[in-house]
Amino acid sequence: MPGVCLAFLAFLGLVEPALPCTFLICGPLLAPAMDSGVCQDPAAALYTASLPTALPGNKKRLKDFNSRNIWESDYFGKPLQSLVSAEKPVPLFVEKCVHFIEDTGLCTEGLYRVSGNKTDQDNIQRQFDQDRNLNLLSMSVTVNAVAGALKGFLTELPEPLVPHSLQPELVEHSKIVDKEERLNALKDVLKKFPPSNYDVFKYIISHLNRVSQKSKTNLMTADNLSICFWPTLMRPDFENREIISTTKLHQSVIETFIRQCQFFFYNGEIVEASNSPASSTPLPSTGQLVEPLVPLHLPPPLQPQLVQPPLQADPLGIR
């Protein structure tokens, strides 16, 4: 039976980095391993492990292992409610990272998929701890490092941005066949978010929607972004074997929020998949919401063709 993909778990920061997987069945985006967390090739023994082997035995050890910070911080890893206010509903660090990414690297290929330098990510957080007026432009760091630092901030929150208590409802509603009914059901659950979670979630999803608008150059569609972000936003318990079988549903929830951002947060119309531009109504931020482009699919390899040699003239005149 296939094991849990170590490249997938390393991508989530749950285990030590694994050897780069070269099995073509997953490809550069680690799909379908990213969809399920289960390696699709039983022969890939070097890249897989059983859940008990791959993951620490208790949640406290997992949390300690996954922590990026090796210093005492009065900001990172603190409850979200302590970092926001009515006047500033979005944490300052999140704003700084998003502004940097959108100003300098929105078209960067593989944004949020390609890992940034971990030392730079830690340094960004450490310097922000020392100086809240930190200017990221003065640090000479890459957009991938800033993107990693932003994901690190969200990962280190004591509770996930999407509350655990509401995740079963979201997953269940994602199974509704009728599109309008499904979206309205998800919107009703969204209204149950704590105010601070709602405001930050809205900010992050709106940002990811703007990233997806540039998918023609950065190759990060709503689907690809949801693959990279759903574990960060929903913080699944991978010690629970049932999670492995429902990861695609978790991902689809985040993809739907990204794709239908205007409907969920700005009273916009539902985006129809058949239309390329979703809407001409702008968000109260830079960029316009459009239906993300479909992922690039490479054509199948060319097959050799037999070429019929020309017939030679019969010297005897016999056919």
C-alpha cells in the first residue's frame, strides 16, 4: 500500500526536508500527492513512510518541531486577537508582506510554491520583532523569502485562520452539487468566523485572488494556490488518518474562496467557470478579480510514425 509522501509532508513543514521527488507521476507541483498526501507510486520507497513513522507522536512535539522561531518573540506565535484592533484589523506583518509581494513580485513564477531561503525568512521575522517599522525593500530579500515568512506567520498562529470548529461544516457543504446552493451555504459558514479571523482571512484570500489573476505569467491558478495554502489556513491534523482521505475536499474549499472571492466578501456576482474574465468590478485594492486561467497542460510526447518508402519501379513490368 502506498505510503504518505515525504515530499508532501516536508512541504507542509511537518517533517525534515525529504529528497526531491523525481517521480513523474507527481510532477513539479507534487500533484496528485499534493491532493491527497499519499504517494501514488508504491515503488517510491525512499520518498514515503507510514504515518506513525513520518509524524511525531504527540501534538506538542509536532508544534515545537514545526516552529520557525528559535528566539523568544512577543509577536509571532501569539493569538491573532492580540495582534489586531478595530482600527487595524489586519496584522502589520501581514500587510507589509502582502504589499511587498504585490509591489515587487506578483508575476514571479511559482509564487508561494517555490520555497524561499529559510535563513532569510527567519531574519525577516527577527528584524520585524526588533523594529515594527521595518522596510522589507531595504533588506535585499527575494519575494519567495517574504512569501515564506508570511506563510510562517500564519502557520505559527496558535489556532488556524479557518477555525477547526467550522471546518467540518465547510467540508460538508463543499459536497453540495448545486453551485449556487453550495456557495451560499459556504457563505453562511463564513459569517460564523470570529471577527478577527474573518478580517484576516478576507485579506489573505483577496491577495491570493490577485495572485491568481497573473497566472498566465506566475503559473499560480486558484487551484495551484489552494494546494499550497489550504494546509496553512486550515492546519489539518495529519495524525488523523481520516484527514488523508478528505484533503481534496479541504483544498476545494480554499480554491472556491479564492475563485469566488468577490461573491464571498464584496457582494459580487458568482463567477462562471465558462467565462474568462469573471467580473469587471474592482476590489477595494489593486487589480481586478478575474476567473483564473486553467493550469498549463503539456501535450503528450510525439509518437514515432512509420513512413512508407516510395515504391520502386518494377524492371520486369510485373505488378
